[in-house]
Amino acid sequence: MTLSHEEQYQKSWQERQEFAENMLPLIGRLYRNKGVEVVVYGKPLVNATTIELIKAHKMVERYEGQKLRLRESFPILEAISQLELAPGRIDVGKLAYGYQHKNSSNGASLQDYLKRELAELLDNPDSVKPTDVVLYGFGRIGRLLARLMLERNGPSSKLRLRAIVVRGGKEGDLEKRASLLRRDSIHGLFNGSITVDHENQGIKANGTFIKVIYANSPSDVDYTQYGINNALVVDNTGVWKDDKALAIHFESKGTARVLLTAPAKGEVPNVVYGVNQDMILPEHKIVSAASCTTNAITPVLKALNDAFGIRNGHVETVHSYTNDQNLIDNFHKAERRGRAAPLNMVITSTGAASAVAKALPELKGKLTGNAIRVPTPNVSMAILSLNLDKATSKDELNEFLQHTALFSELQDQIDYTSSTEIVSSDLVGSRYAGVVDSQATIVDGDRCVLYVWYDNEFGYSVQVIRVMYEMAGIKYPTLPQSR
């Protein structure tokens, strides 16, 4: 019996759903039991839905010009789940596409192909010990860091959220903290279960107990009394900015290292993961994850400078308003920021252009920068107006950036879109440091203008998590290797 067009489409959709539904338990078990994170062309699949899994496969055609079907990747995933693997990140999409369409197997069986491509994770026992994490401050970034750690908790997790430190302690505070973690006006509901534990003064989230510590200063806290030792303390307050001020955290017994989620001053290394994380040395007890804007633009600037050379340029950030502005007109020590954030575009300064040089010294003195705060609550844009060392074209530049986003060592930092309809709200929840909007690219000889979107909250928080892994000495490979 011949099926109609509508019936064929429905049958195809049902087949994809069934494969996706069968893949999700395998993905979950690989992560929680073995510490293996499964992705499809860089798209994380841990805790994904069936629809998100289908969409991740659909995205492959944009890069390869050919579809990757779930029925092609399912056998790959099933075979991977039967291997004894050390923790790592496996791109099942690239494995499947290489095996099915690129003749990467060279005639080998599927088992032999996987053993060759995943050799780095085979017979390599995991010797990394878990690191206790304390979030000092539980605002916008603190809560997103908690969400990111909690979505990947389990027996194999190496970053263990043990406590948060906040001011307060008034009646109802625990409920308020739990509620803010559970519900977010921008990023939606927390994916899981959250309950308050009054008896032990903490929050239980997805099987993790998080101690809530009330303190006005790090010097008031002894983490060891809660069983927390050699902790990585993530300072989300922005109160202390240089090495001397941040050293106050070491007055808390149980603190081993400190990470600042803001640009640092003094001798503190400013790290943009993907660009200069190798500068983190064992003697660096205090590190900064720089700013959201610096994280968004530095990977793109590095890629461009390596390939085309940058003589000079200007960075203009169109940035969503933040908590340091006023909701309505009121006194503010900074110029213009006292005016109502939801009602005004506000010209202000940014240190992102000069901060790039801390992560990318070859661009020192070559960039200027300014910022405009706009009446949106999240997602920002950086406009890079650059003079290159050599002439190019829009097509050549976009092709280079697309390849960089997919195959380079910066593939986790840079995303690429060719949509002509994308707007800021579409980027809420983006896990990339920056997303190149290729349709807006302008090139005139050796001059170019690039538009880079970024979720200044979530995308930045993902970068912070990567720096946390680096500081904890947790380095897992991504396989197969980019070619």
C-alpha cells in the first residue's frame, strides 16, 4: 500500500522519535555511570529532550550539506555504551557521520572503528579526585552556576557543589533562596526537584544537599566544620577585585583556590577559556574568569588574528541592563547608570576591549571600546569593526568562521548562525561564549564588521564552569579529534 505524503512524513517523524527515546537512557547512563558526556556536533545531550535530540541531528546538515539520521547514530551510541571508558566528551554525531559518509572507517568494523577513534578513553582509568565547590554569592551568575553543576551531578561528577554563602539569615530566607533557584524569569524553571531542609539549613536539589551558610565576610566561615575541604570558592559578589582583596577568602578554613566571576585587577590572571586557560599554573591560587563580553569577543578575535591579522579596531557592545543599574531614576555613583534601565539606552564604558589584551597580548593597544546598555534583560551583542592585515570577502570570512565554529579548538566557544530571522531572545540559554551572525557580516577589502551575539548570563556561566574544571585539574578529551 502506497503511503500519502502526509503519512510518509508522519511515519518518518515517529521513527525519529522512537530512536531519540531509545537513545536518551543510554546518554544518561553514560554520563552518570562513566562520566562520558555525549554531544552531537558540539550540542550537549545530557538531560536533553527527544525533540532537542532530533533538532541536534537536523543541525548537522547545515554544516555537512547532508543529513545525519538518528538511525545512523543510534548503533554508534549503543556500541559506545558497551565499552569500558574513562570520563570524556564524545561527539556521537561526528563519529556517526564519519563512519557512514566520510569513509573514516577505512573498511573497519564498527567496533574496530570506535576502538581506534576512542582509544584515548579506553583502558585509561580515572584517577581524578572530586573537588568541593562553594559559591560565595548566589545572584544571577551564582544560581546559573548551581544549575549547570546540578544538571550533571552523579557518582562520576568531579565538581561537587557543597555550599553557598550569602548574607541574611532572616526568617523565610531559605525558601526565598530555593525559590529563586527553582524559578527564573529569563531562564525558566529549574529542570528537577528542589526542597528546603530546615533541620540542616540547606537546599536539596536533584539529590544534592547544598549547605546554606550565612556570613558577612569570608573570615566568618570555617568550611571544614561542614566536611568541606580544599574547596574551590567561586566569588560571585564582585566586591573584591584584586589579589590582595580576594586573599580574604583564605581566611576561611578549607579554601584551596578562588575564582572570581568578574574582571580582576592587579596580578590576578584573567582567563578566557579556549584562549589562554593554559596560563593557569599550580601556584595561581586566585584566578578571574574575566567578563561576559571579554569571553564573547576574545575567541573570535583570536581566530581572526591568527588567520587574517588584526591591525586595529573598535568594539561596541550593545548590552542588556544589569543589576548595577536602577529600575527607575535614582541616585547612582556612575554616570548615566542612575537613569531607568528598562526605559533608556544608556551609553557607558566597557573594559572589554582593553581586557582582551590580558588574554591575547598580541592585540594590546590595538582595540578601543564602548558600551550601550539597552532595555532588554538578557542577551547582548558585540560589534567588531576591524582593520585586517589582508583583504578578504564576506563569503571567505564567513566560511572561515563557520569552519572555526565546527572544527577548531574554539568550537566550544564560537557558534555560527546563517539565519536571517534570529533576534536576541532566540539566544537565551546559548552555551557558547559568542555566536557569529553571518548574515550581518560586512567586508570591504581589508575592513570588516562582525556581529557577535552572546547570552551574557548563561553563555558566560558555561565558560566559568570550564575554568573551574581547569583549576580543579580536570581535563577530559573531546573525541573524535577535530580534523
